[in-house]
Amino acid sequence: MSTSALSAQPARPQVLMVGFAGHQGKEYLPVVGELAEVVGGVDSAPAAPALADSWGFPHFSRLGEALKRVDFDVAVVTVPHSAHFPVCRELLLHGKHIVKEKPFAVSEPEARKIAELAEESDRGVFTLLQRNFNPVFAFAEQNFRRIGEPYWFSYDYHLNLAQPTSGWRASREQALGGVLLDMGYHLIDVLGGMFPEPTRLHAAFMHHYREMRDRRLEDLVSVMCSYATPSLAGSLRISRHNHEKTERLSILGTEGALSVTPEAGTLFSPGGTAVDSRERSVSKGAVVRTMFAHYLARLEDRAYRAAHLSRQLSTVRTIDGIYRSHLTEPGALADRCA
């Protein structure tokens, strides 16, 4: 390859990993290291210095220290929910792009502030949501109009954990919510790509374990969604202690139906005949790599950044509305304005 061709190649983004010693951070490290140059890591966990040394990048126990000592383009953020807003705020005030784990924010006011800071600093804030890069969910969005006018959906997502929730997700101060904020964020984001924002919400919060009830961290949530048009409604059920691990989205329309799991999507005609389908043809690792490559290639795409922020604001607004309605009127149907 000629010298001119080499010089024409785009520079690899320089990345700071924030929260790299946790489960998710360790999963993302090899992918980020393939696509970008990891120039530092921030984590206060005891295992963090040795992990950083094994990967060959400097370790910092505090974000402020890294901001003073390392030059980077984008931060990959994988921290407990309670740390999302202060970490994002500090990064944006220093003019850094952000690629982060969900949730985008834990409340609507915090989401609006992050969006405001992103606009003021001309930086992107991208939320890592793997279903958006799974070919099966892409199949569902591409074939959505083939079922005619949708009138009902049900989305179930359950884990089968045999023990109480552990780690930071079992701490009210760090998790700030149970399965709705954690697992439910993925589902509500998927629905946001197909349906308008719901205008009425009714939720039931249940607890498998007494300690989770005492901490106000729901083990199960059931949500009924209504929309501006009375011809559309749907439900979500999310839990951690089901008898089996499962995820399925079903959408009924006037001219057919869609059934979607992370492994396969099927389009049905009226009466239940399968007329088209798509299986997940790539590994989870390939989906994660595609997701990171997609975001890292769009750090300077203002139109894409704005569209992404708009969708995340809608997702946070819906979740925040469910929590607020449950706190103010437990068991009651709550009106919301989109």
C-alpha cells in the first residue's frame, strides 16, 4: 500500500473506558480494542489496575484524573445507573463524545439535561441497545407494514434467576429502579421504533423477594399501554424470576401478525400461515461489533445524533411516566402527554 493511501485512512478513535472492570465493560473491551485505540480506563474496583495493565492502558480511579491526563475522543461508559448522569455531565462539559450502556438517563429531567449539554457541546451521546442491530429485529421493522394496521402487541421478557438480584442492581441507591428501568429499557426502545409514544399507562409492580419490596426494586412489572388512537393498545410483562428465560414480541394487525424473538422473526398471514421469516444469522459478538462500529462511525453526524437523542428521550419519558404514575396513584390509570 502506498504512503498516500495509508495517510488517507481515517484515524482510529481514541477511547476512554469508564467502568471497564464490570461485567459489561469486560465484555466490550475486546470489541472496542479492535475498532479503536483504548487510551485509558476509569474504574475504582480493586481488580481494575491489574485488568488495565493486562490490556496495556493506564488506569485511573476517578474520571476527573483521566480528563486531566489523557486525550481522547469518546468515552465508553458502563457504570451503575446512579452514576450515569454525573459521568455524562462531566464528559460533555469537557467536550467528549459518549457511547454508553442503557439507560440513556434515569429520569426525564436528567435526560433533557444530557440532551441539552450534548447540543451545547456539539457532541454525540449514543445508547448501547443490541436489539437495534440484531437482524431479526430489523426484519420486524422492515415487515411491520405488511401486517396492515396494528391493533395489539404483547412483549414478554423474563429471566429465570433462582436467587435474589445481587450486585449493584440490588441497591436502591445505585440501581434507582428494578426490572422496568433495567430490562424494560430495551423493550420500550424497540417499541419506540414501531409505535408512537403511549399516552396512557397502567402498571402493576410485584416482588418475588421481601428485600426487593423493601428497597422498592420491582422483580416484576406488568404495563398496559394505550395510544392516541383507540384502535391500538398493548402490554409488556418483565420479570427476573420466571420459570423459564424467554423473550417474545407479538404484534397483531388487520392483515397479519409478527412474532419476534432474539433468535427468529416470523411474518404470518391472517389465519396463522407463515409467509416470511428471518433467523439470527450472526453471533451476539458480531451484533455487538456492528453496534460499536455503527456508533463510532457516526460521532460527527449531527442529524443521526439528533434522531438518536429524540428516540432516547421518548424511551426515558415513558419509563419515567410509569414510575411517577405508580408512586402517585398506585394501581390507577395515569394520563400522560407525549
